[in-house]
Amino acid sequence: MIDYHIHTLLCNHAEGGMESCIQRAVEMGLEEICFLEHLSFDPAIRSHAMDIHEVPFYFFSLQRLKQKYEEKISILAGLEIDFSQPFASAIEELTHLFDFDLIAGSVHFVDGINIASRRHAAQMDDKTFEKLSVRYASDILALVQSELFDVACHLDVITKNGRSLPSEAKALLKEAISNMGQTGMALEVNAGGLHHPIAACYPCTELIDHALACKTPLTTGSDAHRPMHVGRGIPQVLDLIQSLGGTQITRFKKRKGRPMVIPQAPGVQTP
Ligand SMILES: [Zn+2]
Ligand SMILES: [Zn+2]
């Protein structure tokens, strides 16, 4: 099993250091993990992300830990970058400065609104949610079309608090997934939502089904924000992909993907 979505205390809203996460992953018998620390170029939302000046420390610490644990587990260095069109060239520049294994893109804020915040969701009426969802899905489509990323994370995380996607937003996300199938960009099946009010992984079954029909590559991630959550939900995600007829997930190294057959019985159970 692989967990391609792990955060550490560097992003200011997670707990635990890199080594605690690695030890937990080894304990669980994971084959490969990827740290995917948050990074944002937008000054308005940087408080939720690693500081840009910490990137060299982050990258080189991971190189050291890769070597230290190479007999026990494969460790990848990645980033989860908040996509925003005005920062596209800054994103491209930074990702060429370091030899990352995987560059993932996501959208957490639309017009300065944290789209997954419970507080905002509680205050929002259905009409406002509908408008925000369409804006969000357009941003995801732009993220995919930027071709800056290897993976798109938690594609419909805007449903986190239990609301379903309006049809216009869903159509835009489907278009994004079709584009990914053409360019070889991977769609993350994110287990984090299993523990949110929506109680389902991101994206929803209908969108995963669409990805399988478009031959869009898939990866799996827990979105762990503390060491205890590393690997959490990955067996369920693999079961879901297989139940929809999927047989492969994609692994990355130095930003090149290669498909891997999903083993019939995932060997590790989450607590
Ligand atoms: Zn995220
Ligand atoms: Zn994340």
C-alpha cells in the first residue's frame, strides 16, 4: 500500500515531525509514502502552509530520511501546492529548483474563503454554496489545464461538510478528470473524507467511476495531519477502486508515474 499524502507540523496546522510519520508508516507495513507538505504563494493564505523559506530544509531533511530508512520503506518528497493562476510562474520556478518526486495541486480557498471550513459552511445558504462550488470547480479545471502538477488532490473537498455538488460544478470536475486522462496527470483518491461529515473519500464514487472510464491514473492518500493517521483509510480506498473495476494505481519517482497492479488483498488494516 502507498500513502501519498502526509503532512507534518511544518504546515502550521498539523502535528508531528517527519520521522514520527515514517515510523508509523513502517509499523503499518506501508511500502511507500510521500510527504506532501502544503505550500502557497498567496500571502493571504500562507498561514495554513509551510513558509517558502522552509522548502530547502524540508527537501534536504527528506533526502536524509530517505537514505536512513531505505531498507525499511520508500520515502518520496512532494508538495501540495495551492493553485492560483497569478502564481503559476512562481510555482513552475520553484518546482524546477528542487528535484521533487511528486508535485500535487489543490484548491483550498476561493476568493479568500476556506472552502472546507465548517464555520463558513454553517453560515452559507444553498445558493451561495452553489456559486462557490462552480467557482471552485473552475479553479480545479484551470489547475489541471496549467499542466504544472503530477496529481490533483481531493477533487471535491468542497463537499466536506455533507452538501452534494451542484450539477454545473460536477460537470466541470468531470471535464477536469477527462483532461487528466489525456495528459496522464493522476487523480488522488483521498481517504481523509471518510472521517469528515461527508463520510466518503474524495472524490465521490461517480467521479472515480468517470476517472476509470477516462483511464485517468489514480493515486491513494490519507491526508494525515498527525502520525497516528498515516495510512488511515487506504485499505477502504483500494477496496472502493477495485469494486468499481479499477485494477491499478500509479506510483511516482522524480515526477514520472508508473502504473502498479493493486494487490488483491491489502495486507494492512487501519485501527
Ligand atoms: Zn489539501
Ligand atoms: Zn493535504
